[in-house]
Amino acid sequence: MRPALHVIGWPGPGRIATMAHPRGGPWLADEMTGLSRAGVDVFVSALTWDEDRRLGLTEVAGAAAAVGIEFMSFPIADRGVPRARDIADDTDAMALGVRLAAHVRAGRFVVTQCFAGIGRSTLLAAVTLVMLGVGPERALQMVSEARGLPVPDTEAQRHWLYEFAATHCG
């Protein structure tokens, strides 16, 4: 089965999408195969370890690798933001954004996911777009258009993205 991908209308090389979490447990291998068949090269999860455990996704890294997908974990608390304590020192999110932007520039298909594919996955996709030179408001519009509903999940997440862009991208 192919998971529902919300592909963002990015005009450059590569593609970016968001999605809700894949089915876990006995369906995990099929979900990763579906992503592979959709052309996904890089799969980034914003789920926490507790969410992975609860959803049967503790083996997602191995399942992704088995079908040739690079897996990255960047856990963010539900309805939260990356390293919220100090945006100026948020080098982890910046490093991830730089890395994901490089994948997109190289023509790869990057998919970000969280529980529902609305808040945390939006932040990761929007950070990637910001690192590709898209302004934060336009990045959120692009994800919202792909998702078919307003994103992100909270005003704190919106504020975090604007602060991130101002701090790291001028």
C-alpha cells in the first residue's frame, strides 16, 4: 500500500512532501515499500521514541534501509517545536535544514512525517524550504496547499519558523 503523500509544489529540482505516520508493526515493510515505489529517497521522522513505540515504528530505520530509503530521526514533542529553549542556538534544526535542502537540490525526494502530518512535519518541510531560499510565509503556504488544510498545528510553531528564518537566513 502506498502512504498518502502531500507533495509540495516546489519548482526546483527534487521534491518535498509531508505525510502522517506510516502504519507500523506488521504493515511497516509494506509502507516503506510503498514509499520506495513512490520514489522517496529520504524519510525524516519527527516522532518521539514513545510515539514510535506506541505506533509500532521502532524498526522504521531498518525497514527504510531495506528498500533503499535514507532514514533520519528528528524527534519533536507533539505540538512542539525543535529545541524551543533558544532559537539562536538551534544549530540542530539548521543542520537538518541544510542537509535536507542539499538532498532536494540534488534531485532527491524528501518526505517529512509526524503523527498527523500537520505540525511537526510541516516545520521540517518548511525549514527545508527556507534553507532553499523560500520565505517562511510562502513556505507555510506551499505546505498548506499541498496538505489541503491550514498548517502548522500551533501558533508557537508558526512563530518558531519565523524566528528560525530571521535568525538563520537573514
